[in-house]
Amino acid sequence: MTKLEKNNIPDFEEGRISYKFIESLRRGRYNLNSSLGDLIDNSKDAGATKVHLDFKTELGDVIEIILADNGSGMDEDGLEGAFTLGLDKKRDKTQLGKFGIGGTLSCLGLAAEKTIITRDKAGNINARSYSIESIKKFNSWGTSKLPVEKWMTDLLSKYLRFDESGTIVVLNNFDLNNFSKRKSNIINRVAPYVSKAYSDFISAGDLEIYVDGKEVPSRDAICWWHPDTIKLHDKVLKDTNIRLRIVNIKDVPTTESGSRMKNMGGYVYRCGRLIQSRITSENSLWGDRIFSRHSMYDWIRWSLNYEADSDSIMGTAFDKSEVIPSQEIMDRVSDFVKEQAQLCHALKLQKETEISPEDKLKREGVLNKLANDISKDTEVFEIEKSSDGTLEVLQIVTPKELNEEVHIPNFIIETSSLGSFSEIGNWTVNPNPSVSRFILQINTDHRYVQKFYLSKNPEVQNAAISFILPYCVALRQFEMNTECDLGEFRDSLNRKMRKSVTELDKS
């Protein structure tokens, strides 16, 4: 259809955006971080080099959020356009804005009232606001041009020099109650978010962000620029403008990388701004294309980096909180990431076996003493079935000799339902030391326990205990050694035990 034909459509009437539609938009995907992120994006696109996030409180709760920047500001037309849902505006592919709705839609998800005060490069001051109360009253989307008042000029003076352009956004009346109003909670949530989301801009000196008056440092999620980071992959995916980076952070201090298990996985950056974090196989979209959240892979992190011209194949969400890439993109990423994850797994296994002769002798000595102490001069178990059908331990096991390296004090046996895929048992401190120092919890959901320990034959029960006890105590000892990871061994052993019991039942 040509432009002329469009203009000649008969009886075309503009529709009205009613209050109900606006109310539904307020219940969208935005949360506190993504909402404030969209406002910071607008500031960055406006050329701001400084952004302040401040909070006005009353009785400990935040009643007003203020975002101020030293960007180019807006004239009257520009300010009116800033409140337009879906502003048609020419954008550069490196700009953070996308659909022209974030600045307003994100605020609707937080506050019933929003006011913008702005001073353009010519020194003109303009102000405009929306109010959900007015929108409901007139049953239509709309905003109000405001006269410039003293409190507005005072606010501009607080954040800007008298000859400096910039914009201040004031949000209040948080009627949806969809985030904690405690100031400390907001700061603890927002500051880490912006330090990661805008780490590239902060580290490059392009943007300073202050949260409650304190400058936020850069925190690079994949530690790409850290000198101890091992860069495994840094290439653009074929026939795209999407860059895949993979790193090994085994030598990076946790003070810089953060918790390795908590922060492992993939990160997605759009125009240099982080929009999705910690992608592992638990993500419903990526699934088994990506490695699982496991200590054997916690050295590996990866990132996808792209600009706005790749939004279509990356499937960028309108609130810039996640991506839904094409199947082809995910498959390509999977090939590279899984390969490096497997290599990481092999390196960790190699590290497990590569110990010094002195450490090997020490470890063998500890295990030998542990085995001797458990089996030496122990009293016989006396187990009786009570009237309610449960097993009751009448006699506890007390090792007669202890050594300095491995302490095995007296303990009692308890049966507990821990789940069919949990450990066979657990060695734990007894919260009631007057009864015993330790408890051996036996998992009654485990197939091995059900088959043997819960047997009516005391000899079979004793034989089961003779395996469960040293196994659980040995695991407890190794858990104290951060260099030893028995995760693979434990998983494999439990799988084989369940399988062997199942095969025995079938036979």
C-alpha cells in the first residue's frame, strides 16, 4: 500500500489509550533494577557522563526516587516526546534505547507520579509530569506541562552547574508495592546491579554513577580485563555481528570475581550494557545446550556481546532484561561453550589427582587411621523393632581409641527421610550434647538403606552400618578441605548403589 493510498483511507479515526490499558501496562515485566536501568540508558544516550540516584525517606521508607544526569537536556518538544509511548526517533546502533517506551513504561511499573525537570543547552528549563490519578479521571493517557517552580530550580542547582544542561526525573507515590521501600534494601539491590550492568562504561571513564552519594565501582561479570583471567575464546559468530567470549577465572581472586558458583554461567551485553546474567542449564530457554550449575564448571564464564542492529536475531526483550536468540545462534554458542566446559572439567579432575607426595602420604595416613579407629574395638549394635514398627538403637558405638587428626566421639543413629536422590546418610553434630556429640542420620528413602539397613536381619543391618558409617565420616572430613571436591565421586557412587539394588530386585 502506497503512502497516498494510506492517506486516503476513509473514516480513519485515531484511537484513544484508555486508563485500563495503562493500568495493564503497569503490571508488566519491569522491576526496580530494570526500571532504573532504562532511565540510566536514556541518560547515557543523552550524552551524560554523571548519573545520580538518590532517595528521599520518611520514617525509614523511601517515598521519592530521584535520578539526575548532566546530559543534553530537552527542549519543550523533546520533553513532550519523552512521554510518548513508542516515540519514533532515529537511533544509532550503539544507543541503549530501543523502542522509545522504556523511559515512561518503566516508571509506570514503579510510580503513580513522575515529574521530569530538564534544562537544555540553551539554558531553557521545562517540566512535565504524568499522574495516574489524572489518567484515571480523564480515562486517557496524557501528561501535564508544569510551570517552573523554585523547588525545581533548586533541584537543578543541586546536581548541575548554573551553565550545565541536564535532566532530573522524580518518581513518587509507589502505589503498586512491588519492591521493598527500605532505603538500605534498595541500595543493596541497585548498587551491585548498576556496577555490573554499566561496568564497561564505568571502567572506561565514560560514565560515573552515584547511588546515595557514593560512586559505584565497575564490576566486570566475566573479568575480561583482569590480568589473571585466561581468555579462551574471543570471536564473532559466523555471518553475524555477535561476539562470543569465554574465559577461565581460576586464578582471579574471588574479591574480584565474586562467588564462583553463584556467578557462573553466561552473560549477555547489548551495546556494552549487561542485560542478562548467569545463564546455565537451569535457564528454561537454553536448557541442556549449556553446562549445569556445578562446581566442576565454576571456572568458566562466557558472554555474548552485540549492538542494536542484531536485536532481531538475538530476540531482545522490550524491557532489555533478557534475550531469546534464534535456535541457530544458541546451537553455535553451545558448541563452543560446552567444549570449554568439558576441558575445564578435565582440568579440575587433573588437579584433584596432582598432589605432592607429602600431601598424598598425609591423606593416606588420615584415611588409614580413620578406618582403623572406626573398626577397632567397637561395641556390637543391638537393634530392636518397637511396637510401632520403627527400629530403635539400644546400644551406641563408641570407638575405644581416638587420634589427634580424626576425632570420632560417641554418636547415636537416627533414621530420617532425606529424599530418594539424597546422600545415603549424614554425619552431623548433635544439637543435644548431653545425648551424644554426633548423630549418624540414615536416609530411609535411599534404596540401599531400604534394601539392607531396614532389613529384619541384624547381621545385614550391621553390615550396612559398617559401610555407611565410614563413608559419611570420610565425606565430613573431606568437606573441611576446600581443595578436595568429592562431588563427582558421591554422585557416581550413589547412582551405582541405586542401580545395583534395582538390578538385584529384578533378579
